[in-house]
Amino acid sequence: MGPKAIHFGGGNIGRGFVAEFLHTAGYEVVFIDVMDKIISALQNTPSYEVTEVSEKGESTKTITNYRAINSKTHEQDVVNEIATADIVTCAVGPNVLKFIAPVIAKGIAARSAPKPLAVIACENMIGGTDTLHGYIKDNTDSSQLEALEQRAQFANSAIDRIVPCQPEGMGLNVRIEEFYEWAVETKPFGSTGHPDIPAIHWVEDLEPYIERKLFTVNTGHATAAYYGRYAGKETIAEALKDPYIHGVVCDVMKETATLIVEKHGISPQEQKNYVDTIIARISNPYLEDKVDRVGRAPIRKLGRKERFIGPASQLAERGLKYESILGAIEMALRFQNVADDEESQTLARILKENSPGDATVQLTGLERSHPLFSPIVKVVEQVQAESKETGQPRI
């Protein structure tokens, strides 16, 4: 009997990224989700295909050896699976981590296996596994906290792979870009050793990988999306064909590159090569990535440690240039009342109901004394003024 992985999240990233590499590493994958439709499809379909897309063409892999459980209706089954698993991963979105934590805590408490469970959150956020770990501790009885740390090891990760909007009629099949990076820290595994998953790049210090990815890939991708929507573009590739938008995205990445080079000691040439690769990736017309998909959840993207405020605040603290990122923040603030995006509607309400300073605090988490605070307030004030004049920000 081979190793077993429990994966929370049966969506495109879960099936097309994490599960693909767990499957390739020889793991049986047990998908956990609360979406009846996804669970039913996984339970009734013995395999699905992951198609990697690049300018060179397409290649397809078949994924098998998986099961699926609905944690909403069969929680005890999930607990039993975690109790005998080798690894737990998740790709559910940062806001959902607190909802999956209770059942993971129960599963860890039920373990008797001699080897600790490896827990790796695969989310687009800094310290995703630390956040999940905190929620799991909150759901563990105080008398069991010492046992928790003996039964499970929690390692942060940085993931990078573009999963665009999927064509109609794909079912469980996923179209995904060929490029990927999955870096995971080794320190939490100590003498036990990390799981054997060849696709993972195991590193001692994860922060440079997380910040390089978040402040380059995610910052550039979101910048293209927000400027693209402002200009009436439908896809990221279409937006980046526009010379002005292409130039803005490059300028934003130059600013974040300054931070990454200075803070993490990455050479300027290495970072430039990385930026060039990212520009080529997000310009890929074969992915047909929609600007509204990339721009969704603007409040999360404007968070204190996220892709805009994170690098801009650190650049401001160092007295370095961040004006291009400030422009991207302005465009993010204009992403309001977008169909099928609840956060964009909440963003519009926050900007309508609060003063510029209060809205800045609520959206960015910046301290009022921070050097970036006043410049952001001016941008917020401008977007609010336009909304009052026209009933909505200028798009």
C-alpha cells in the first residue's frame, strides 16, 4: 500500500497543480470538499486529464488513483483518513483555512502513526501554513497541544502556476500553464525528513521565494488585470499587447525587483531574467486568462502583506521608489461592483461609507504613521471623489 495524501479543495488548482504532482510522486490522493457537484464528479469519474499549455503546444497527463469525500456530510470519514495519512495539503483560498482547520485538528488528534503528518498549505499568501496551524491550535484542546506538535509538522510553501478560466464542458479536466514552481521549507521536518515529492523544491529559507513570487508574479499579473479592465481589455494577453499597459507592468516589476534584490541578495541579472520569464508567461495567449478572474478579490489583494501594499510599504520604509505600484493600487481600488465578485462590491461600500483615512486603514492595514499611509490616502480620496461625481469610479 502506497503513501496517502489528503487534499482539501477539489477545484482547478487542487486537481491541476497539487494533485497532479502528488499523483506523479506515487500518492493516493483523497480529495476533500464541500461542493456536492465536485465530489460527485470525482467519485464517479475514475480519471481526469491535466493539459499543460505553452507556446510549444500542449501535453496531457492522466490522473488516477484518487478518492473524494464530502466533509460537510461525512466528517468522521475525513477524520479517519487524516488519522492514517502521510500528508495533508490544501488549495482552498486564504479565507477558507479557518473552516477546514477543525476537521484537520480532529484527524491529527486521532493519529497513532509513528511518523508525524506533513501539513502544507498551498495558498497564494505569505505564511499560509502558519495561518492554518494557528487555526488548528485554536481547535485543539489545550491538554492536547503538546501532542499536536508531535503528531504533525507544518511547513510553509510558495506556489506558482497559472490556472486560467476553463473552457466550457471541461468537466474535471484542467488546462494549465506548463511552467510551475512549488517551494517548501525544510526546517519544520527536522530529523524526520520531508516527504518524497520530486516536484517540490525544498529550501531552508522560504521567504525569498515567497516574496519574489508574490511581489513579481502576483503583483505583475494583478497590475495587468486592473489596468486591462480600466482600458476595456478582456484578457491578460490582450492587455499586455497594449504598449502603455505593458510599460506600466514592467515599471511596477522594476520597483519590486529593487526591493527583492536589496532585501534578499538576489543578483539584479537573475531578477531581471525572472521578470522577463514572468512577462512572457502572463502574456501567453494560449491561456486566455480573463482580467476579471485575475482581478477578483481586490480587498485581499490590497492586504498589508499582499502583492501591492507589501512591496510598496517596504520600499517606502527604505526611501525607495514605489510610484508605479501606487498607480496599480489606484486601479485596484477602481475594481468595484464587478459581477460575481463579492469583494469588489464590499470594496465599493467601504469606499462609499468611510473617510479616506479610515478606508485606507480598513483596506490596507497600514498604520497611520507609516510613510506609505498618506500617499495611499490621496489615491483613495481621488477614487472616492470620482465615484461621487459619476456614481462609480472612472472605468
